Amino acid sequence: MAGVMAPLMLHGCVAIVTGGAGGIGSAVSRHLASLGAGVAVAYIGDPAPANELVSGINNDYYSTAHADEKECCGRARAIAVEADVSDAAQVRALFDAAAAAFGGEIHILGANRLARDGRGRIVTFSSSGVGSPRPGYAAYAASMAAVEVMTKILARELRGAGITANAVAPGSTGTPMLYNGKTEEEAARYIAEAPLGRLGMPDDIAPLVGFPASDAGGWINAQVIRCNGGTI
């Protein structure tokens, strides 16, 4: 098992997770930290969820098993950074904060300041709903399809940079976003459609970010990875 998991380890890597305190985002932040990455959790608005998440990640990582590392390095495993990613100045400040906290270059989930050492990774989020058109979801599905095309083009524009770009496309996932504005009957229909008899959960999605972010996923590029339990 150790030989299988070794390529997944992200020690020495730095990840920025935008929306990193949300439903799926928080699971991604925890997962990347569990693989050894330093994680900058980018959020907007109320800082409480991000601060609580970061505190939990740091407490979990620097348990007895990592106490010596904390004494040696004195660095947090995760930090929270408020950043509106539509504002270029705030994005630069986000990268600066991550670099200052963890040292070195950014490896995962960034842009043109990513490391160009063959370990740079961009992972965007789309939706499996692109492949299953639902009435009332035209604008949402179109925006997610745009993310998929953008990611594939970005992978080609980064030719020679040693940076991969892939999209993860979850299906119906049990987060507040799914339940918002829906009746119990409407939510039950999503479960009824699932071959595995349940909704996906954020922890089902996070490993699909960790794998292409790792050395083991270095040959995965310009792909859309659908993670929906077989509903689509």
C-alpha cells in the first residue's frame, strides 16, 4: 500500500483552493492538506467558516504524529485568505500570502504564477450536469460547459510550461447549494436517479482533485473528470 500511495503525497507542494471553505471546497482543502500540501483557503465574505476549517486542518495535522515537524518548521499546514478572484489585485495578494506562509512556488490550483517544474497543476470545477440537460438549468449548464472548454484550451496554451489543467465535474452532491430552494420531494428525486442509491458527498469528490494534483496524475491533462456515481 505504501508504494501505491507514495506518488500521491504532496509534501513540499503549495495549493490555493478558491471557494476553499465551501461544501466541496472544504473537503478539497482537507484532502490536499492530508496529502502533505500547504493549503491557502481562499474565501469571500464571512471569515468564520474558513477560520474554523483552517484551525481544524492545523490541529489534525500537527497531532502527536507530526509534533516534531511543528517544532522544527513552525509553519501552519493551512491558512485562510480573503480574496475576490474577480479582482486581479486580490488574486496577486492571495498568491503572495500563500508564498509567504509556505515558502517557494505555488504548485496547485493557480494561474501563471504556478511552478513550472513539471508539478504545476490547475484543477477547475465544472458539473456533470453539462451532460444531462435539465429544464431550468440552462444558464448554469452553459457556464459549466464554458469552464470545461476554457480548461482544455488553457492546457494547450500552457504547452511547454510543465503545468497541467483538468476539470472535475461532480454530479449531485449533498451540499447546501443542492438543497437551497428545493423541497424534500425534489431532493429525493436526485437520490432516486442515483445507481448507488445515494447522493455524492464532498469527500467523494476531493480525491478526484488530489489525484491529478499529484505526481501520479502528471499524464492527465486537458481532461474533464466526471464524478457522479453513474447518474450520467
